[in-house]
Amino acid sequence: VLFSCKGEKKEKIVVKEEVKVEKTGIVNNLDLAASVMTWKGTKPTGSHDGTVSFKSGGMVVENGVLKDGEFVIDMSTIKNLDMAGSEGAGKIEKHLKASDFFDVTLYPNSKFVITSVLEVEGNLAVTGNLTIKDVTKSITIPATIATVEGITTFKSETFTIDRTDFGVVYASKKLDAALKDKFINDLMEMSFSVITKA
């Protein structure tokens, strides 16, 4: 998914094989209206950014410590923000949802399932299984968590993944050198903020 927020370029996140975990069911306690994922994709002539909404999800937090979490992303809600309101934004959204990219008809949801959490110098290193299309890989991302008046906010820093690791190969120069300067960068930025209900 071309996910990100504005900010300096981050190192590519290393993807590993999916971590097998047993989930006993996490309560759906996210404030879906307040939670959001952001994305950014680039090409030689510029970049595009936007958001995707969550469909469901929840966190288990005990005494301010993140213990578990599962977040389902509704790929049909992909929005382009840098050209918002224009015909161009509609074209970008349609293309990202098409079979060239995320094939939303066949794969309507993406998912991030937390498998472990480590605290490193006051911040979190959160490992989880990221599923995009029909590919699931384990990634570790930097994040923070804070609870104020019973509402918990879990935010990732901006991180970068290689879309081709997840089978999103449209206009990849790595796979088609004949594209010359007509390619779309394989590396894409992502970030998210998930907030629990009051």
C-alpha cells in the first residue's frame, strides 16, 4: 500500500516471514472516526499522498503497556489528498483500487496484527504481521503509546516498505527496466494513528 505521512525519509523496514500466533479475539475498541492510516507514493515526476480508514480493530493495554492489537484496514476507503477535489484525485484512487495495484474487489482488507512489543529507550518497537493483498510478512516498526483520561493513542512513526514484497508490482523499475523514467518507486511510506473509544 502506498502509505505515509509527511516527514523525512525513513529506512526501509525489513520484512520477514509471517510470525505464527494464536489470537483469542481482541475486543473491537477503536474509535474508527478518529483513527487513520496515511500513505505516500513517489515517482520521478513527483509524489502523491493520502489516507485509508480502518474497518475494525482493537488494542489490549494494561497499566499503560501495549499487550496486543489487531487492526483491519478498509482498502475501499483509499483517498488521495494532494489533489483532493479534482478529477486527478479520482483517477488516482480508482487506479490504486484496481487490479494493477491493490485489487480491492478481490482483496478488500489489509491487516496489521501485533505479535510482540519491546520498549526501547522510551519508545516502542512493535512487531506484527502486515497483510496486503494475499501476502503476509512480519515487520517491526517504531511507535509510541499514551493514555489520557481513559483514551489510548497508539501512533507509528513514518516507516517505509517495499511494495513488491507484497505483490504490488505495477510500474516497478526493478521488474521492468524498459520503463526508464516512467516507473513508480517500489519504496512507499506508511504511518498510522489508532485511538480507542472513550
